[in-house]
Amino acid sequence: MAPSFQDIVEEARLSARALMDYGDHFFNPTVRLGVTGLSRAGKTVFITALIHGLTRGGRFPIFEPFATGRIARARLEPQPDDAVPRFAYENHVGTLIEERHWPNSTVDISELRLVIDYQRQNGADRTLTLDIVDYPGEWLLDLPLLNKSYEQWSAESLALSREPLRAGLAAPWHGHLATLVAEAQADEQAALTAARLFTDYLRTCRDERFAMSLLPPGRFLMPGNLADTPALTFAPLDLPAGGSAPEGSLWAMMVRRYEAYKDVVIRPFFRDHFSRLDRQVVLVDALSAFNAGPEALHDLEAALAGILDCFRIGRSTFLSTLFRPRIDRILFAATKADHLHHSSHDRLEAVLRRTVGKAVARAEDTGAEIDVVALAAVRATREAQVARGRDKLPSILGTPAPGEVANGESFDGNTEVATFPGDLPADPEELFRGDSAFRGLSSASAEKTDFRFLRFRPPLLEHEGAEEPALPHIRLDRALQFLIGDRLQ
């Protein structure tokens, strides 16, 4: 399909912005690192732990420039973009360390600038600016809508909602949908009700019992200041094959609002933020999908394939940097590895590698580097051997959050407990088969097992003198080495 005039204008604007960024970065080497992930994946914790470790002397033995002492210091500088909220790093550190609570989830875009003074391997002193851009993964899943008509999106959304697991969750919305006639006169109340029921369906799919990931449009679940606007008041319709929307019809109203959503929400995000990224981290809460079962894993697989398709990936060249920057490194990270014994960490990576495998295969020839890691940006548990009869079982020790329940016991938020997280299968395919699901807490018999993972509080840290203690982690240094290690040589 030939590009529209609007597409040509957008490309020209993007190229002009790329030229401006190139001029700035020529004199001040900069990496724009995007951090995203779907709901509850731990974006805020990841960014906070990364900054805290670099500025306060974290333990990063795999991050070569840090471990060898070539990084002299890392410091925060003022927020670079006047129209973007600053990432509230100081508040999040206080919440993690002093209050021992997890920070609130990301609901909007934010940014923070970290400047790293380092010594090159040849001895020369240099500075690298790291601009960290935090944004909800749900926004990323909206980008494919730019290339879809309302009719295409509507048909795909309806087909997805009629799949076996989702059909029951969509029943109230489907009931209302059956009363609507696309060619009928536009009706504001019908549109409001359809949008509300459609949003309720998306919200239910995201519940941890089902852990679905493929849920566009993303702003329906986090509307912000667009709540109740016409740009968020539309929903799929059962449309007749062929033809077009009659003027003044409900169908035409939905088309207009869908296009407004792209103009008001998606294009500005793509133009002002997403298209300017150099490196990208995609955080994945794979454990929730494990617990929900194979359907949730297949849904996660489709969502991650859609996410990877959004990136303009490839090896950066002079011309691509000058006219249209490309993302040349993407890291997929399975978070909450501290909820598993270390013997399962490699298996967790293997499952995520299997989940993104088809999407990565399509990108292999672009020259971009893509890696997978299992990590915990802040480790909330310790490991121990617990006796059960004559056996010693590998367990994890941690303090469950207040109100957490396992096997009928409710926790007060102050008591440390041992849980037996179970082992992930050696063959990742077992988790994708319909007859298999992972049991998160294996201290009970199979038929009574609680399938949820406990939510643990952040760890209690011991202060050593006046120094703020380092946050413990799992493989965060490996993530840093992949993401920026080459820029600090």
C-alpha cells in the first residue's frame, strides 16, 4: 500500500528530529534507553535499582567497566525534556529501602538522565549520557494499530475475544454487542456502554487469574487525562463483509473515534519518544503466565511477537543515525527470578527464549542484537535448605506482604517464611502444552496447591555506617553489560 501524505509528513518530521539529536549526541555521546514491560513486570523497580547501583556502588561483577573500576562515578543531571515528567527516583528509593514497599506501577511516560564518567580501555577519560525513558508496555502494543483500519482491528479483536478462554470473560460485552446494529444511527449512549463493557473485558483479562497480555488499545486500561473523552469511547462492532460506514451511523462514529485515538495517543508517542530510542529493555512477568496456564503463555508469546515487530531494529550506521535511528540492542528480561530457586533461573531464561523465539528468528538478519535474561532487579528472598522428613528441600526465605495468603495461612507482613517454589521443567515445551501448568507453591499436595506466587516485601537492608546499603539483585549486572557495556569500552 502506498504511503499516505500523513505518513510522508511524519517520516520527514522524524528525520528532522533525528538530525537534531545527532548534532547533540556528536558532542555529547548519549544512549536513549527505553524501559517497558506489561503490567506488574517491575519497570519502576528495574530503573530504580539500576540508578541506585551505579550511583551508590552496587555489586556488579559481570558489568565489566564497573567491576574493573573504569567507571569513576555516575550522577543524575536535570531532566532533559521539558514536556516529559521526571522519573521520581528519590521517592522510589525511599519506598523500597525505608518503607519496604514496592513502588506504584508505571501509568505514564517519564524520563531521567544519568551521566557516567569513565575511562576508556586505552586510558582516555570520557563521559556517556544515559537517558532512561520509562513507558507502559501497553502503549507499545498500540503501535501496530497505526497500520490497521478500524474494520481490521475490530475483526481481530472480536476473533480474539471469542477464543475459548476469553469468551466467558467477554460475555457481558458480547451481550451488549448483539443489540447493536453497525449501520444504525449514531448513539452516544450505546457507544459509551460498549466502550465501558469492552474495557471491563480487557481489565478482567489482565487479572492475575488469567494473566492475558494481548490487550490493545493500551490507554483503555490506563486512560489518564483522556478518561471519558471521545478518543477513548469506541469499541469493536460486528460489521458486514465489504462496504463502508454509512454517514451518520454508529459504525462511522466508531471509525472517527478510532482514528482520533491514533492521532491523539499513538502518533505523538511514536514521534516524540519511541522513534528516538537506541536501546530497549522489555520486562516480562513470566511467572504470572506460568501460573495462569498454557493459554496465558501463548497469549504472552503473541504479545511479545507484536512488541518486537514494533521496533525498527537493525545495526546502527552513520546514515541510519543521521536520518532515522534504529534500535540495535533489545533485551527481554524475565523478572522476579528471586521467586524461584537458583537452579531454575536458567530454565526461566529458556522459557522466555522459547516464548520470543519465533519473533527473534524474524529479526536475526537485521543486524540487531537480541538477548534474554532472567533477573530480579531487587532480590526480595534468600535461599536455604529446609528439612522435610529425611529430605532437604531447596527453598526460598522472604517476608510475604501483609494480607498474602498461602495454604489457608494469612501473613502479617513481618514474619519471614520458607516456601518451596518448585522446579521449572527442563523442557520449556511442557509449560506450553494444554495438560501442564506450573505450581507456584509446592508445599501442599498437588490437588491443594496454591498456584499463585507469594508477593514478598523488599528486603530489610543493614546499614553500614553512613553509607546507604546496596540493593541485592540477580543478574542485573548482566543486563547492564549487554545494554551499555559496549558504549563504555
